[in-house]
Amino acid sequence: MHKTKLIKEPMKESRRTVFPDDKWATGASSSSSSGLSAEEYIDSAVPEDYDVGDLSVFDSLLKALASDKKKLKALDRKRQREQEGRKVEAGRQRTLKSAKLYEEEDVGKEGSSESSLADNAGDDLQGDQVADALDLSEDDDTENEDEASDGDESEQQDGLQDIANGKESSSFYRHLGHILTKEEANELMKQKWTFKWELPAGDMQMSKWVGTGEPISKEHGSNIACELKDKLYNHWQNIYKTSRSNDFNSSRESFFFSLCSTYRDIMHCNKRPFYLKGSKEDSSIMDAYIMHALNHVYRTRNLVLKNDAKISKHGELKEEEILCDDCYLDQGFTRPKVVILLPLASIALRVVKRLIQLTPLSSRANVGHLNRFTEEFGAEDVEDADDEDENSKSKKHPKPADFTALFNGNNNDHFVLGIKFTKRTIKLYSDFYSSDIIVASPLGLVTKIGETEFDKEKDVDYLSSIEVVIVDHADVISMQNWVHVNTVFEHLNRTPLKQHGTNMMRLRPWYLDEHARFYRQTILLGSYLNPDMNALFNRFCVNYEGKVKLLTEFKGVLPKILLQVRQVYKRFDVSSIIDADDARLDYFCKKVFPKIRDSIEGGVLLFISSYFEFVRIRNFLKSQNASFCLLGEYTKQSDISRARIWFFEGKRKIMLYTERAHFYHRYKIRGIKNLIIYSLPERKEFYHEIINALDGTNMMCSVLFSRFDQLKLERIVGTSSAKRMLSSDKDMFVFC
């Protein structure tokens, strides 16, 4: 039987305060799995402006290494033969660097120097040996060296090609070029967003897009070529044609990219995830936001390079003149521009691999540290520790298919990965300050933030200039600790504590005005919506461009209940959301628990959505000397096994069971005769899954709810039924 890795105590993991060792500080590049061949690694270690005629120390070391390595002997002989030629060529490249920016792009050249990922993986060992011997780190490989070492003219001309194709009027330039006044910024903080227009959501039934600002037409996805860089657009089209038959411009990928390219904040919380038979939909949306992130990074990079070339060409240009010319204001405080928040390392592996595939071949001739990334983020075979004994592992109660699909990989929820893009390479594990994209879990970034409180030498200033934030699989993150997401957003776009080599004369004015948060785009994706996600979207998403979100009506999951179970919904009144928890507990203590206490029948499962409610009920049952056992996310494995046996044998009358324990373990609990849902589950599939586990003749299910449970309620009973139940004068409803 296939073994599935499980997360034992996710909430403990999420709240830990002991910080990890330096392996999480991915800023220091490891020489292992560099992804470079021996020749390429050595060449990349020598700066372009290094005097080739003065390589005596380097050559001596190379000769010493060559005595043991046949490959390095050949490199030594080659370097001796080409030493004089390289000196002349280095000077020529510096002279022609600016001029090359103005040559016409050779489109056919893109594929001529391409190499596959498999090729550079084969060179990892040689590259690692050289790197270890020379004691080189990625910090020595500066951006300028990368930009100057390659003769790919088409890369250098991307900025000018945009002008030639009329793309400097695209949403990228318009969005970042707009200057907010102080009055407009203050108004954005006070504004209550009103969604004024709506648009059908294509093949998503009972759904529609609503938004602020100018309406988006159905044909909006057809202008994708105007928003996307040519090489990205062509490469994406070629990939799409190999796997899909319909027109690319009318596809789900194209439409969602067009939404992203408006630079509005987006909330799509009805996405079918890959583990719930939604692989096609999930992949389409993932492709769209990855292409948007790549497009933003490449446009930002090309704009900076184009201005660098202009300044280099006109060396006599005074700094005062540069400061007065707005076209040179093209940078933020730090380099990173995109953050992608993901819940698990296995999902990060999926996203980063797709990001590499969607990068044009000429820009990924080498992928640094690909092997290391695959090893650290890849699947792990771990024994299943959730069953009661060794024999039950191999033959009883297989986990549901969606559980296996989500948790059959690396379930680590603590990671931070910097990704840097240069002309020909993608560098994984790059220093955060030299990265373009940061892929992280909320816990991983919160740990970095926490380290700054204990070590004043550390900082998270690399979050100061983030312009695009993508939170994918927000529903899984909500099963970890949503507070971490709020903490990350609170630290985005703060004025940095240090300069970090910033050219203050080229800072965009809205960074200096502390208006960066009004330019940041947030894309929030998940399979369901809850109040925490709503609060994040309303509180932290203040993009001046406006907002777009998906509204959905639900049919409910009641038809999926296979047993004849009488489901009684009991509504309790509450005046405000602040009093909702107290009102729920009061209703349970006065109206529900007395019936349980007076009944002689056991087998009562009390299903609770949150750990906070779990603790309150536990304390109440203790005060009543009730017969109960616990099955929560913090419960030890030995106690869980004992509790399940006691409950099945009737030695304990009540079992407390949390949604997160079910999410991470999917226990098969035997002996349930009476189910009381103290608070509805966030995940609608858990409702019918738990009810179908009832066992007995007089099976009952009671559900407590209030008007503040509308989001959960409509996913389970359906939107129309939920509205009737919340507005009715009655407070009890029965489904059979």
C-alpha cells in the first residue's frame, strides 16, 4: 500500500517560535546542484571587468585542481590558449554593450542557443566540484556580470522592442507610471469599495465576476498579446497548442491573465483545486498568474537595463539631469517584485517547476540548484502513523483520494525560496536582495520577520518593494494559521531600515511618498471564502486600480449524503459578530448539553470547526464532569488511539473532534450514533463525509448556526436555502 506523509501537529508547527538554522537563510548560495557545467561555472565566477592579464592566482589554483581532474586539465589548457583573446574580447564587449541595445532583434536567434533542463542537470557534479574547490558563492556573481557576459542581442533589445510594438502603453507602464496625490491616497484608505459591474464567469456555472472601475468586456482576453512580452506570448502559445485543442485567446488561461494584467486586486475563492478533481482548472489559473509574474519581472528588468544603457552611452550626463528626467525613475528600494505565498513544499515544487517550463528556453539555458531544489521540495516516503497498529496500515480504511493527492508529497510548511532571472539562467536559492521572485510559506516569512526582533543585524527589507502578491491555495493556508498571512501583509511595502545599495536618484516617486501599498496588486486564490480572507481583501488590498472578485451561488452538498439521517438545523440569535462565539457556547450549554447529559445513549460526536471553540467546550465538559474524550490537532498519537477505542466501546460518551484534525488525518471514527455539529466546517466536503460515517438505527444530526455563518451555510445547504433559513421567522429547519 502506498504510504502517505502526514502532518502530525500542523498548528504547533505553525506557531513555533524556535527559529531554524541557516539552511532557511537561502541568501547564501550552496555550491551543490548549481546547474552549471564546469566551464560555465568558472566563467561566471570571473567578473567581466576583471583584468584577464592578471589571472595568476586563479590560474595557479586551476592548475592545482587540474592535477586531479581530467576535465579541469582541459579547461586549463583552453584558458592558456585563449587568455590574450579574452582580454581583447572583454574590452570589445564593454564598448559595444550600449550599441547592442539599439540593434534590431533577431527573433530566430531565440532557439539557437537553447539547452534543455536535463542537459544542465547532467553537469551538476562537475559544477559542484569546481564551486567547492574555488569556495565561490552566488553572492560573488553580481547582476552586472550576468548581464554583460552573454551576447544575446534579443534580450538586450526587449525594451526597445516594446516601443516598436507600441507596448509602452501597456497596463504595466500605465499602472506604475501613474502618480497618486496625497489626497487621493488618503481617500483610498477611507474608501468603501462598491462593485459596479458584473461579467459572466464563462464555464463556471452560477458564478460571475464583479468589480470596481471600468468594466471588463468578454473579449478582454483577446488583447493578451498587447500586454504580454513577445517572447513570453509566443512561448506560452506553443506550450498551449501541444496540450489543448481550443483557441488560446478564448481559453481560461487567457482570460484570467487578462484580469491579472489590469493590475487590480483579485479574489477568486471558488477555484477547484487539483486534489478535488480540478486539475485542469487549477493548472489554467496557475499558468496565468505565473505568466503575469514573469511578465512583470521581465518588463521591470528590461526597463532598468534600457535606462542603464542610456546613462552609460551618455556618460557626461549629470546626476542632476537624471534626477529631473522622470523616465529614469524605474526602481524600488530593493529588487524583489513578486511574492508567491503557498502552504506546502509539494505545492511550491509544482509551481516552481511550472514557472521554469513557462520561461522561454533562451532564458533558462541553465537552472541553478535545480537538483537541490528537487531534493528539498520533492516527495518524501514516510510511514503512515495515523492508524492504530502496523497491520491496519496496509489493509484497512484507505484515505480519500483528495487527501492522498494533497498530502502524498513533501508536507513541509516552512520554506522561503529566492528566484533570480538573468539573461540565460534561472537561479534558485538566490540571495533575497538579488531575487526577482520570492516563493514562500506564510510560516517561513513570519519566521524571517521574527528573527529581526532577536537579531538587529537581520531585516526583511526585501519585502519593501513588492509590487505583486499571489496567495494560492488560501483554503489550505487557512487550515494552518491565517494570522501568519496577516503578519506578512503588515510587513509589505514598509520603508526599509537600510539602503541596500539603492540608487536614490532612480527611485519611483511613490516609494518615497510611502504610497507603494496603493500600487501593490494582490491575487487571492482558494477553493472557498471565509471571513479571514474577506477581511484581508478589504483591509490590506487598497490598490488604486480597484478590485475584482468572483461571486458564486451554490447548490449545496446535501444530495451527497448516502444515509437516511434527519438533519436538524438550529439557529441562535446574536446581535454582533463579536458576541457570536459567546452566544454559540451559551446556546450549547443551555439547550443542547442538558439533552446529552440526560440521555443514556452514548456515541455522541461533537464536531467543532476551530481550536478556540474546542478549548472552550473541553473546559465546559470538565466543569460538568462529563464522560468525554478528545481528538484534536494537538492530541498525542497514543491518546488518539486510546480515545478512538474508548469511544467505540462506549467507555466515553462524547468525543470532541476538530475540523483541522480531520483535514490533516481523515480519521475513520467508529461508533458514531449522534452527530452534533457545534460549528459548520469550512470545507463543504467534510459535512457529508462525517454524516456518512454515522452508524446505528436512530441516527441523528444537529447543526448550530447563526446569521454570521452564511458563507459556510450556503456551501452546504445551497445559496437559496441559506437565504431562507437566515431570513425566516422560524429558528429550526429539518432536512432528511
